[in-house]
Amino acid sequence: MTPEVCPNCGAAVPPGAKACPACGSDEETGWSEEAYAGSLGLPDENFDYDDFVAREFHGQGRAARRAGKGRWIAAGLLVLILLWFLMR
């Protein structure tokens, strides 16, 4: 069965094509049932999202929010200074 999107490279595959026009994948190299989702890099059913977030971000959530607030305050001050110069 020809897929609509190549599971190997993500290119559109015309109906009835024998191989992907972009990368050349076919039933033997990338369209079999085993290979269909294997190359997508999706996590398996045992994936622990909370553990992933803890390892990736190391508790940086609060610090990033504080930095974001500081940027908004700085941007607001710049706008006020610009308006003050325009009104003079």
C-alpha cells in the first residue's frame, strides 16, 4: 500500500507510486509496517514526560519567567522614553 506521505523523508507520495520521488524509499526500505512509524522518532508508551522536562530544563521555569518580566518592563520603559521624546 502506497502511503500519502513518505515515512522516511516526509515528502508527498503520488497515489500508486512504487517509490518516494524525493528519497527513493519503497516497500522494502521504508514503507513496511515495521518501518512505517519507526523513523518518525516518536516516544514509546513508556515515555515519562515529567522526567524529560526535569532533565531538559533543570527547573529553569521560574527563572525564565522572571527574565521575561524583566524584558517586558524594559520594553515598556523604552516606549515611555520614546513617547516622551516625541511629545517634547
